[in-house]
Amino acid sequence: AAIGVTALKQGSALLDTPATVKVVNDEALAVTNVTSGQQLSGIVPGYFSMQGVTGHSASIRGLGSNSPDPSIESSVAVFMNGVYLGHARDFTLPLYDIQQLELVSGTQSTLLGRNTSLGAIAIATMRPGQDFGFNLAGTYTTGLDAVRLDGGADVPLGGGFALRAAMMVNNEQGYITNNYLKRTERDNEEASGRITLDGPLGENGNLTIIYQHDRMRTNGQNLE
């Protein structure tokens, strides 16, 4: 099957794209059990993510920015359905119901804008289907005492319009031992929901509206 690249806003095929782009589809993310942006380290060659003071920092080919100031924007930008997310805390965003992920190496400021001096990560979520359907998946990880549940449903509305609702909940205890409190850390509780409306707009246009709400709570230490 042909792989299309949308991160450079040109809609070209992967082999015809004049840039170093690595594409990861939803099946590869599911096999590696990637559930958030901070777990993308090692998913493709040359990309590394590391826990910082206020969030995760990203580096491509050994270069990146990791500032303790939450207002500093990263030199490796994240685009979620075309929306720019540039701070270190944005790398903790939950990944679920993903169509594909594109990692662009090298300076892309001309095409993608500022703060992409080292590269960019473009995340595209699933679009609504024209037939009614749903999917649901659950995972339990013994080492983390983690429970994850995610799924989505497509609802056709007529006139070419369709709606997709997706959700994710994740609870885990972590693998860091707190010898003082005699427990494992960090305790993470995540929940997210997304609604996507897609359909034709006039003869040559298309309308896509996406609303997403995330909630994340952590308690405990990162290091032992």
C-alpha cells in the first residue's frame, strides 16, 4: 500500500517527498504499546525522548532542547492534526485512535514555521468512516499494574458527513520503588476523549471539526 505524507502540507507520496520522513502507522504503535508522546523514544531511528523537570524533551540525531522553564518552546515541534504543540509538557499527550505518525528530520522552518529547527513530529488521528462501526481494546501490564482501555465508534450522519467518537483511560502504578512509603511510583491516571466531525463543504471543500479533552494526574517520583 502507498504511504502518503501530510506533515509537510503537500500531500505527497513517501517516495516523492524531498525530506527525511519516517512514518509509523497505528498497527506499529499498537505492537510497541506506545500510549503517549513521551514513549516515542526509539520508535524510529534517530529520535530520542527524555524525562525533564517540567515534561519530556525531544531530540533528533542527538540534538534538542531541554529547559526547566515550561514557557520555553522545543526545537522539535509536535503537530496534532495540524495544530502546533511546542512545549515540553505537550509531549505527554495521550496517543490513541491514531491513523499514523510522521517524524520529519532536519530544519523545516520554511514549510512548518518556527521552532522546527531540528525537526517535527506530525500526529494524525483517525477520521470518521462512512459506515457504522466500532472498536474496543483493553490491556493489562503486570509489571506496572497498569490497565488501559481505548476504543472508537463511527456514526454516519448522511450527506457525506460522519462522526467519530474515541476515548482512552489509563491507570498505572509505575516501576519506581519508594522504600520510605513502601510502594511503587509514579501513580498515573489518564483519561481522554475526542469527537471528530468530517464531511464535504461545497463542491471543492471539506469540513473537519475536532474537539479533544485530556485529563492527567500523576503522584510520585520519576527517579529512584
